[in-house]
Amino acid sequence: MSMQDANGFMNGEATMTCHRKEETSLGPAAEGEEEKVGKKQEIVWRNVILMALLHMGAVYALFLIPKAHLFTLIWAYVCFLLSALGVTAGAHRLWSHRSYKAKLPLRIFLAVVNSMAFQNDIFEWSRDHRVHHKFSETDADPHNARRGFFFSHIGWLFVRKHREVIEKGRKLDYSDLLEDPVVMFQRKHYKISVVLMCFVVPTLVPWYFWRESLWNSYFLASILRYTISLNVAWLVNSAAHMYGNRPYDKNINPRQNTFVSFGAIGEGFHNYHHTFPFDYSASELGLKFNPTTWFIDFMFWLGLVTDRKQTPKEMVEARKERTGDGSL
């Protein structure tokens, strides 16, 4: 099942100039993509049907919880955290924004758990995320929040990409992604890695180790966990662009949303992130719930992370004073 032809199940959010030829700047997935985009955004019925079935399966899975082994529920949550790190620490902070450097073992681990997330391969996720930042809340933004909560949350996946997303996206530079062997290996083998990491491994572990039924394992550790992880990630595109305060820049829509941060393991400090997109913490350092930052810091302590980019405190304070809404 190729999700690339239909924009994928989920894409994400560096303003760079294009130094590569235009025909290669968007990479292999974008070839011919403009032919799919008409004057009106065509509904992708395959995505609509698949998403409906996925959410129906997740609702059914809720009724299986009382009959499931406690370890199965714990395992499902572990898979949720691992897949979330593959997006937040991996596709987002490492590959989209290059906010820190990771050594090969960590890069491989993040690529593997990113496949567990099944939110499109690292290249495609990072590509669309850079476009989102560069052209935020315009027609060139893949999940333009100005089009409403539903569109920015899930509706953008039900239609072909707006022509502006394709055309403006060609102006950005993705050479670092195209030249990254881990990114390209995952992209080449993405389908099989998704089948294994998003569905097979989460299902087989409870069945093999504590004799959970395959039925419960599949619906709880795969379907329910996957559905929840998608919606939590989508809340960054929708709720974190609409609800909350703007202490760093009141002139942009992204907000500080603590509720989203709890679900998205630290990605809800969105006003800060859009103001200082290359800060590895994606939030002002301090007593904030940011497990992704804790993970990166732990990897730094292990010697697997270097060059963490941080925004100087005086710069943060000056920006709050100049453009903030006064809420902090």
C-alpha cells in the first residue's frame, strides 16, 4: 500500500534556499506530483475510506481493553512513546530542523522507530515540514490552519496537495536529506519497514511473551496505538495553531498549548518553536514537560548527540519584550 500517491497518512512541519536543480529539489516522491493537483483540490477517497476504517477499528479496540493483559496495555504505550520519538526527536528536530547532530547508532534507531509511527518516511515528512515553516498558514502550507480545525487536523490528508505546496516547495533545499544514507535507506525500504514496525512487531510481542491473543494484540498495540499517535501528532497542526497564548510572537498563529505538549511529548510549545525553529528543545528551557528534550539530553550524556543548538536566553527575553503578548 503506497501512501505517497495520496499524500500519505500523515506528514509534518527551516527556511533554506535551493542550491540544487529544481527537478531534484523535492526528491523522487514529488516527480509527477503536479499532474495530480488541479485547480480544485480533489478528494482522495482512498484516504477517506482508510482513515474511517482505522478509526472504526480504534473504537472497537476500546471495548477490548477490559479483557486485555495489563502488559499488553503497557506495551502499547511503550510503542506509542517509541513511535513518537521517531517523529519528534527524529524526523522533526534532527532531520527537519537539524537542531542537533546524532551519531550513526542513534540515527538508525530513530529511523527504525520512525517507521513504527507510519507518518510517511523521514524524507517526505521533513520536506513537507520545511515547507510548512517557510510558508506557514498560506496555501503553500500543507496543513494550513487558516482553513479551520478539521482541515489542519485531518482534512488536508483527504485531498490532493494544493498547487502552491508543490510549487513553493520546489524552492527549498533538501540536499542534506537526499545525501543522508539513513534517510534514503529508510525511504527505499519504507513499505516493508512500516509493515514490520507499525503492525507485525507490536502485535507479535504480547502474543509471544505473555500469551495475549493475536486479536487483542493487533487491535490494541497496533490499531488503537497507531490511531492515537496520529491524532496526537495532528493536534500539533490544529490545536497548537489555534488555542493557547503567544508569549514570544503575537503576530503568528502558533500557540503554547500545554495539553498538546503532554500528548505529543513536548511538541506543544508551538509559539516558541515557530519563533526559534532551530532550538533543539523546541521550548524555553526550564520546568516544562518536554520528554523529547529529556531524551536528546540523555543521548548527549551517552555521547550519541552533539551540537545541540539553543537560543540564548537574552535573545528569548528580548523577543518576548518586542513581539510577545505579555503572557509570560
